[in-house]
Amino acid sequence: MSDGDRIVIVGAGVAGLRSAERLRELGFDGEIVLVGDEPRKPYHRPMVSKELVTGGVKPVAASLEPYLDLDVHWRLGTRATWLDSKERTVHLPGGESLWYDGLIIATGVYPRHLPGSPRHDPRVRVLRTVEDSLAVRRALGNSNKAVVVIGSGLIGNEFAASMRHMGRDVTLIGHAKAPLHRFGERIASALTKEHQHHRAKLAMNTEVRNWISTKETVGLHLTNNQFLVASCVVLSIGSVPAVDWLRGSELTIDDGVLCEATLFATGAEDVVVAGDVAKWPNLRIDETPRRVEHWMNGVESGRVAAESLMLGRGNARPYTPLPRAWSSLYDARLQTVGMPSLGKDTIELSDGVTGFVRDGRLIGAAGWDRPKAMIHWTAELDRRLPVPEPVFPAPAPAEPSFAAGLGEPTPIGEDVLAPFERDFLSDTPTAAVPAQEEMPWARVPAG
């Protein structure tokens, strides 16, 4: 990439924004076009299931401000419809098209739908965007009946806690034996006790058998023979990559966009991928391509994708993060590091910290309200999961470009991260963090 070129970024979330920032930091002086299907500029998406849904902040307060003057062309409220990778063209509604010299795909994910649910009913909602959050608030305002959330993953539990902070009765339905059970018995038990202490109801090991929509409420008949009456039902059962517009583009679509370790789309010379939609092999872990739905992954991969595009495929370096995530649930903090989802066994590393082991190797850790201990185990996992050598491929011959001036990858320092993005490495109790910063960096897939 060089001055005079056009880079198109499809996806106006945190990954797209951080990509644009990094391009400008690296001195790219060409045109940047940022296409987003939502009508809003990037915002703190983790606020959707907390401050926004409770009314603690207004949507404008959730805006994610850039760290420098981006000088980009915003195409908001515009959904990309098709990619012609041969002609280097992104097609938009109405027959419009955008040519590009470089493309960054950062379209993220969509909430998964629950088969059989009455999605036509305005009281049955998903929860991912600001508009979703506002719609849930409207449904809550129309009735004082209880609220139901289906899905015992992170977002479902965050939403249930938010409802109790509002004083609303809430029932969380999940097919697992306990909320956040994938993080081990200790964390699941601790969270169950928090829900019970705050009088949130749990309906675990169960699913919805039948739905009944009436003028005033929504009824749910569960497989455990419970019958719930709700003013609003939130579906939080996971997500799917937003890749429909890439069908027929010659990119490899397989639970996301398949990428090389450098975040270049497999086989592409001018397309990189960032955020939740990227499926790449983190060589720190192994050579198996995976997606990572974490807020911090959006931050880091967005920046690295921009670096890779500027360097070119032959000079780009592998993206090898140590995944980190955190969230506050009631007055406690959940933190994860590494890849707990890959663990086959668990081990108690210290009080409140669970380790996840695969083939005798510590692969991840999760802590319940143990920020100081998690600082230690983050450093320990960083040591035990080293970036393999050699990290960088041999430089490929290239025409003069920004590649010669990039040098080593630029670390992401505290001057670049928003306060809530760097809170993982702080031992400050969550209660001491201002409300607008009490947000997770990350999104652990719900389910």
C-alpha cells in the first residue's frame, strides 16, 4: 500500500476503527473508506447488555472515539452485498460499488436465532446493537412482568445481572447444568451463588418446549414443565460470522473467513481480516485456525491486520496474541486468559482461579474476583505459551513501500487503549472503576 491507494474497511466496529487508526499511525496518506451496516459510528458494544439496557447511560455516551484524526469516508447504514475479489470491488446496495487497492474485512458476527421462537413478536429480542438495547428497554417499559433470558453464556448472565440491578424479576434459561459451566465448577458455582444472592431465578438443564404470545405477555413452557410469563424475552444463544456477502468471492468461508497466521485471507494478496469474523491459526497455541470473539481481540487484530496489509503478504508477521477477557457480574469480576475452551481437564491454580489443561499443557485460566492472582497467571501463561521461533518469515523482495519503515510490530500501550480495555491488568476492584469503564474487553461466545 502507498499514498494514492484506497483501502476499504468493511465493518465499522472496534476492529474496523482500530484498523483505520493503525493505517494513519503508519503514515498511510491514501483514501480510507469505512463501510458499516449500522447507522452509528463505532461504539462500546459491551455496554449493550449493561449500561445501555438499564438506562445508566445514553447511546451517545457509548461512542468509541478515535485516538487521532482519521480522515476517513464513512458509509454508515450501508451493508456490503458482495465482494468481487478478482476485480477488487465491494458491491453495495442500489448497484453501487467501491474499488479498492487493499481490503480489511471486519464484519463481526450476528446473534444466532432460536428455532421456533416468535421472532415476529417485538417482545422477543436479541441483544447486540444499540438499537437492540433500546428495543429491549421499550419492551421493559410496556409491562412490569418478569424478564426471561435464554442462554447461559456471558451475555446472558450479564443481562440477567443488569435486570436485577434494575429491580426486575428475571429468569435465566440454559441447557447447561450451571451458568458459565464451561469455565469450570468453581466459577459456575460462584456465579450461581451470586444469582441466588441477588434473587435471579435459574432454569438450567432445560429448554423452551412451546411459546405462547398474548396481547400483554409472552408465555414459555419449558421442558422441565415450568411455565413462565414474561414482558420481554432476550435470546442470547451464541453468534454466527457475518460472511453471507462473501459467498462466491473466492475467499474460503468456514465458520468465518479462513486466514493465514498473518491475518491475510487464505490465498489473497490484498485482503486481510480482523475481529470476530477472522479464523486464523494462533501459532502461540497450535496451527489450527480458530475464531476468537473477544473485544480485545478486535482491538489487537484490527491493528495487526492494518500492519499486515501495509507490509504485504510476503513480509507480514504472524498474529500471536495471548487472548484476555474480563467482565463484571454483579460486584464480582470474571477474568480469562489463554484458551480455556480448549481445556480437557481443569486444575485449581489458586483460590478462585481455575486452570485449563490439554495434553498435560496449561492452556488457559479463569479467575472469579481474583484480579491480583490473574495478573500472576497471565504472566505465567505468557511464559508457558511462548511465541514460536522464528516469528517472522524471511523478507520477500518488494517495491519501495511502507514495509521498509515499519520495523518491529508496535506494541499496544496504555496510551492507545481505552481505560476499560486495559483494566484486565489492574487489580483495582471493579466497583472503583467509573460506570462507563466497567465494561469487558471481550466477548466470550454465548451458549
